[in-house]
Amino acid sequence: GVVHRERGLEPLRRRGGPGEGKRREAKGTREASEVTMKVSQATKTASSSAAAGLHRFHSSSSASPSSQGGTFLHSKRRNLASKAQRSQAGSCSFVAGQQQRAKTQTTTKASANKHGAKGTNGSALGSNKMSSKRRHVASRAASSNNTDSFDEDAVWRDSFVTMEEIKTWDPKAGPATPLLDTVNYPVHMRNFNKKQLRQLAKEIRAQVIYDVSNSGGHLGASLGVVELTVALHYVFNTPEDKVIFDVGHQAYPHKILTGRRSAMSTMRKWGGLSGFTNRSESEYDPFGAGHSSTSISAGLGMAVGMDLRGKKDTHVVSVIGDGAITGGMAYEAMNNAGFLDRNLIVILNDNKQVSLPTQYNDGDQRPVGGLSNALSRIQANRPLRELREIAKDITRKMPGPIPEMTAKIDEYARGMLTLTPGEQSTLFEELGLYYIGPVDGHDLDQLVDILAEVRNSSSNFGPVLIHVMTEKGSGYLPAMNASDKMHGVVAYDVATGKQRKGGSPAKQPASVPKQPAVTSYTNYFADALTAEADRDSRVIGIHAAMGGGTGMNRFERHFASRCFDVGIAEQHAVTFAAGLACEGLVPFCAIYSTFLQRAYDQIVHDVALQKLPVRFGMDRAGLVGADGATHCGAFDVAYLSCLPNMVVMAPSNEAELMHMVATCVAIDDGPSAMRFPRGNGLGVDLAANGILIPNKEKNFLGMKGTPVEIGKGVVRMQGSDVALVGYGTSVNACLEAARMLSTQFSISATVVDARFCKPLDNELMRSVATEHAYVVSVEEGSTGGFGSVLSHFLSHEGLLDRNSRGPDALRSICLPDHFIEHGTQDEQRAEAGITASQIAAKVLEVMGKANLAASMLIEIK
């Protein structure tokens, strides 16, 4: 507490040597009476303002306490505070403008220039217009009214791109970028003036819009940080200084500035650039990303490492979004950063979404979690920050016991001015980080000034958090207007923003019941869960800030009170579900396979150990295409099948998926998990496969499956020479391989759909092993998964012993022991060796037909 109190009083200038305290005491004594009078005056001003109400205090901000005590700010803090305050005004205008969006807008170049001028002039401190907007920002914390139309008049900047300008682009060559053409690396821009920097930001934004229109990818996040990225590379000496982007999907401008512009067309394609930061791709990517909430921990480790290696003149900057900062790991890192007191700059990129995927719903939805409200309060309360700056600086000058007394005055003032009674400081400062902001993240001039001040401060200033306000999709009207800010997109028409997602599905016959059009496994899962919830009021849906990606938003449309978005907090999601199960409810955790890894201890300790019936629906299992290795769901079968009390299953098609949802609901004596892949179903006849399809004549929701017998597999094709035992959707590749073997080589293959990895169908697997000379298991998962479970069972049964009744040969086909990078799913499966042709070639090899296998592999290549 003492260390934090001292840090809180002087976070940007470290304490001096033995004589420093005496010098301060002497100086403080000379000024004590004047200081005491000013503290009293500031406190009285604060008290009267608080009594009149925070909104009235905002409207009278021209008499702010900072004007009364500014002479006591030392030069660096005075400059930094002044710049931050100017930027805060612009930030308030920016945020308020977002809440006043009109349903229609003009997009001519002339109006955009006019609007840019308004946006600049509107940021003057103390204006009546700004006071009104600050009041609007404060009220936003309570109302959180979101709209889907953008008002150019409020926030349009000269670094944004108008629709009229886009019309002038060459469809093949893209936008004209004369200044950007001179920049291959950050060093090439560091002699630019601010006007040139703004032009550079505009050209980068245009380049991102054009590149992503052709390749697809994460557009909104990258557009939101253009100015911030330019400022970072301008101010800091990258790559010697380290800039770490959390998650990394906002790093497209960063890639353009760091030697990768010419390869942007290969983004997320096989052999091309990663959609995230990647250490193997560039020295400007100091840390790989893909999962959230890691940047502060990595940055702190780098900062400590630099200190230990004697690198005193380098800086580390961690850029983390308001969604990623909801993850518990971020708070663990900030807590440790405050304790270690090492130099670290954290930039909170706050676009007021608190994880955009939560905003995919059709209706207005408030960002998830208490942190959103806390950030809104910080955004609205500039007078509080001014008074605290005065109190901190005054306290340093006072002798003896006076600092402790004035610190209490400071805390008392905070309690009066904060919107939440009893809150005494920002959460970040309680964790030990000096807080600066909010700062307008699209005001490039102010960003450069503030970042430069922080960089040039004393070399031992400790951890600092700069709160930067941005808007996802900024500078491109279709993204600004989109409900999801064009977060993740496929290729699109750059003039309209309309995505090229293929034609409409064929019309279905007018018969009843109607066969639904083929859709994604995600949607089939959500619809099946909806059907179960329609019949059982205990069914609950839980997701971790991935309502769109997991299908939970479809579920929420029908059962809003039974759908819980817990934020980017998978650990909490699992134990929260365990608590629900304790109360007799039927919780489903809908979490990507790769993200569920983050909650493994909770699965083991809080669920499996206690035999609590929590259900896990693991989307994106297996290879996931363009998102690459960071999002690959390779390990869930291995890490779940080894747990006692756990039921582990995988469907081979969409009908099986719906049956397994019903099966999970029926399992009430322990946990269960099911995995399913990214992509669309096969288009099987749902009704013929036992799925109850909703129609107008029957009043029920969703598509209802029927529970299957636990631990029972199914023979999909009967043969005699070889047995292909598939797990999950790999069964379909086995069926195709079996047809190849039959038609091309007259080899008769049995195909088994294992359905369950745990409990394994012992009887079926025993018969498969004793009736076939060759057994090959196939799965789209890592080593240690289904193949290992099958091999363990057969060895335990003695069926692999010499002279046993078992097969002559057993082989396991699974993902190789290395990470597979981004590309299409077909390209990735070919790399992994799990396509139908490769399975058939493996069978030929096992059967001693190596020449035939080699020729088939040559044909494949």
C-alpha cells in the first residue's frame, strides 16, 4: 500500500537520492500556506459541483480545478496533462458524435472536408457545445443506446476516406498512395511532419480497405487503429522498441508499414501472410497472437528481460482492446506490472464494444460486463482527473505528515466526483499503473504528442496506461454503418461494402415439413439447442464473447434470459456453468475448441472431479482454414478423453450433431462434450435421419434430435478386407476412400462411425479388430486422441499381441506433430494427410501395395 501510494503521487518522475526528500520538504514549507489554500479552494469547488450534480459540473468546466493549481505541475506532467486534456475534449466529441448518428448521410468530398473542419474546431475546451456533448457521454453510460447509422458531421476526419474518393480508385491497381509509396519501413516516415502523417494515415486506410475487399479478413479492427499505428511507429524506434498487438487482428496497418505491403493480397491464404502477428514473419512482430489478453503479460516479460540484459533505452508498448482486457490474464499482468514497477506502456484501445462479437445480435445490446460501465465513467469524468493531478502534485511539496492528510483529501474528492459512490480511483491506478486519458484515438497530432511525452519522460517511470478512444471501422462508411463494424468479412464490393457470400440457396419444395437449406454446423447446433430449450426450461446457453461465432445469438433471440455472455473469460464460463449444474439446471458451454484450452483446470477440477453435468459444445474443432494455427481445434479429443467421468463424442454430419445435442441434455450424471467443425453441413435429409423439423402446423422451435445410446458406434459401410474407423466428420473422408479402394483396386472396406471416443464402443471395436486383417483409424485431431484410445483398448485386450486374433496391422491417421498454418481447409487437410485419397493410399501401403500407394500420392500432388 505504501509503495502504491508513493507511486500514485509521482508516477512519471521517480524519487531522487537521499537529499531529494529534504529539498522537497524545504520547498514545500515555503509554499505550504499557498498550497493549503488552493487545496481548500479546489475541494470546495469539487464539493459544490458534486452537490449540483456531475452533469452540471461538466457544463461549468471552464472553472476547472486544474486552472487553480496548474503552476504546481512540473514541466513534463504539465505538458502531458495539457495535451491529454485537449485530446480528451476531442475524444468526448468523438464519442458523443457516435451516439447522435443520423439514419442518412451525404458522402461527397466537399461535405467530408467541411465536416473535417467542424470536427477539428469542435474540440475546444470549455465550449458550450462540448459541455453538451460531455453531458451526452455521461448519460450514455446509463443508456447505452446503440444505433446503426454514422453521422459524418460529428467525427469525420481528414484521414478518413470518402465514398466519392473510393469511386476514383482503379479497380485493379487500387487507390493512389503517393506518400505511402515512399514508406517501406517505419524509418522512412520518421522525418514526416504532422500534415504528412495525416496524409499517410489516409493512404494506409485506403490501402487496407482495398486489400481486404479482395482477400477478406478482419477489416473493422484494422481501420480503427490506423492513426494509432502510425503514431506508434512514428514515435517509437521499432523494431528495437517493441509494439505488441493483443489478438493481432487489428495489425493490417502495422503490416503495411513494416515491409509487407506487397504481400497483403496473400493475407490468410496458403503460404501467404498470417491474419495475426507472427514472430516468424517479421522482426516487427515481437510476439505472436491470435488468442486474447496476452499482450500485457508478454510485454511485461520483455520489459523485465530488457532490464536484466541492460537495455535501458528501449520501450515496450502493449496495445490491448477493451474486449481483450476483460480477460482475467490481463488483470493478472497489470497487477504484477504494478508490483514490479518496471517501465511498460499499455495502450487500451477502447472502441466501446467490449468484444465486438457480442454485438452481432439484431437488437441493441449493451457491451458485456462491469468494465464497460467503468470505462464509460472514466470517459465522462474529466474534472475528476484534473483535480487528482493537482492533488498528486501538491502532495509532493508538503513536509511531514501533511502528504498523508492531503492524500486523504484527494481520495475524498474522488469519492465525491466519481459516478459510483465510494469509488476512489480508476481500477488501473489501483493496480499500480499511471492512467492517462481518455485520448482521441483518431486525432493523430495529439496521439503523437502524448506518446512522445511518455517516451521522453524519465527512463524509470514505471507502468503507464494510455486510454485511447477509437471506433471500429472508422473512415469507411459501410463499416461505420454496419452493425458488426465489418469485423470479419469475406471479399466485398469496395464501393458499397456488400460482401460476396455467394448466391441464395435454392428454393425448397412447398411440402410440409420443408427441408431446411444447408447451413453451417454452428447454426445446426444453435437450432438444436433452441429445440431442447423449448421443451426444457432448465437448458441454459453460455458463451465467452462469441455469440455470433458459436451460434448463441440465434439461441438468444428465443431465450434471452437463458443465454449468458460472460465476456472473454472461458475459465469463468466453465465454473459458472458448474454452479448452474449444482442448482439442477442444464448448462451448455458453447466455446471454440481452441479457446476451451484456456479453461482446462476448471474442466478438470470444477467439473469432471465433481461429476457435474456441464455440457461442452466445441465449435471450430479440427482445421479452421484462414484463421490458421492459432485457432486450430486440434487438441480437444486428447485433453478431454483422458479425464475421468467425461463423455466425449463427435458427429459425422449435421443430423448426428442434433442427435448429440439431445444426448448431452439427457446425460445428467456427469459432464459431456461434443466437437464439430467449421463450415457447412453435408445436406443430409434431416427428416429421414430422425430430426423433427419445425413447421407452421406444429408450434415448436428449432430442429429436435433424439438421444443416441451412449458409447455406441455405427457401421456405415460393410466390407471385409480393411476397416476404416472414423471419428467425427472424418467418417465422410473414410466413406469416399472406401469407394476409391473398391472401384480402383477391388478392395472391400468396412467404414465405422465411432461416434464416441469415450466411452469407446468396446464390443464394436473388438469385432472390427477380429474380423479385419487391417484396421486404420482416422481423425482430424492431434496425436493422443481417438487413435490413441483405440490403440490402448486393443493392446489392453491383447488383440495386438503376436498370434492373437487381432489385426495384422493397425495404423492411426491424425494431424501431424506440427502446427499447420493458414489456408483453405482443403489445403490444410492435404498438408495433414487426411484427405480421402491420402487415406486410400495409406490403406494400400498398410496392405503391402507400396507401388500403388506411391502412384496414388503422385497423382494427388
